[in-house]
Amino acid sequence: MSAQPGEELGSEGKWFGDDYERNGLCGNTPTRFDELREELKPRGNEAADDLDQQFHPFQDYGKRPPVAMETASTAIDLLYWRNVKQSGAVFSSVLLLLFSLTQFSVVSVGAYLALAALSATISFRIYKSVLQAVQKTDEGHPFKAYLEMEIALSQDQISKYADKVLLYTNTCMKELRRLFLVQDLVDSLKFAVLMWLLTYVGALFNGLTLLILAVVSMFTMPVVYEKHQAQIDQYVGLIRTQVNSVVGKIQAKIPGAKRKEE
């Protein structure tokens, strides 16, 4: 069957004649291609994600969960003081709690915190009840939104966290067995030196003092490193070179301390 002048072959072998907009083969072809390109162009993150899911359906399996990514991003923002008010509130609250534990027992601090929270919530509840009675409004419970909020952990979340704890526990036990039973002499010697240094640290500081120093370092060191990264990397590199040189000399003098070449 031959094509007649002015006729074009469409889908399913039908002739559309001069309906160029339908077959899109000639006439206003550039306009039709522009429309198709606009239709296929991703519209926002949602459309891009849909296209990625269509052409790469398995590429997201190795990524971290969105909750974990959001939690990590929030922690980094706190430590780097992206929001000064929020970081200051968290830093001061943690320090106040730790200093309170240095002066009082854990039971006393927990009881005082519970009493303070109850005093605030009960006072606010009474205030809102009196205000509703005076204004004759029916706003309901002031904490209704929080009372209806779902806070229970699902079975999947419990299983996920339990698997992580089990993995870390098994890894720690295997590492301690390897160190104490001297599977590698160099690593066991390093661990012994670390424990020996910790005896002096324990004589100078208790656990809470070390925890306070750790919290202060967490909220100060990232900011300092971000501002003076080049200088700090230079000095750390020099120290690392000296330490490696000393360790190499010790390994050369101690029989059996040198690692086997793989």
C-alpha cells in the first residue's frame, strides 16, 4: 500500500491525512518536540525521584534511612553551632545536668527534674483551665496534641536497634578476646599502654569530670577545627610522623613485635 500525497502513516497502520499535530512527523514538528521535552522534564524533587525509581529501582537500597540522615544532620548542626540559640540551649542544659550530678546523687537529680517538670505542667494546666472558665471558651486540654501523639516504638524499630546493639556487642567481645589473648603482640602492647595511661587519668579525674570535658570538647573542638583546619592538620601530621617513628623503633628492638608482612 503506497502513501498518498499529503497523507502520513500513523499508529496501527491508520492514515491520519493532514492531521500533523497527531502524527507529529512534519508540519509543526519543533513545537511538538518542545512539548514532549517539557512533559518529560522532571518537576521538582518528587518528579526526579519518580524517574530515578523507574529507571534505577534498586539504587536506594544501600543508602542510609532518612531518619538516620536527619538525626546525623541535626547533631552536626548542634556541634557546629549553626543555630546559636539551639546549640546554646542544649549545651547549657547538658552541662547543668552534669554539674548537678557532681553535687547530688542521680536519684536526687532525677527527682528534682521530675518535680520541676510537674510544677510547670500542672501550673500551666490550672492557668489554662481558669482562663477558659473566665472567658467561657471550650479549647479543651492544653496538652491534647501531645497526648494524642504516637510515641510507641514499632516492632521493626525495636528489632533494628536490637540488631545494632547485638552487632556492636559481638564486635567488642571479639576485639577484647583478640587483645587479651595476644593474637597480635603490637595491638596488645598498645592496649596495655592505653590502660596504663588511663590509671593516671583516673587518679586525676572521675567519670563525671571526664564526661564534662568530653561534652565541652564536643561543642568547641569542631568549631575550632573548622576555623583553623590547615594549621591543625599540619601539626597533627608532624605528631603522627613522630609517633610512627618511635613505634617503628620500638618494634625493631622488641623480638616478635614486628608485624608479619602480608
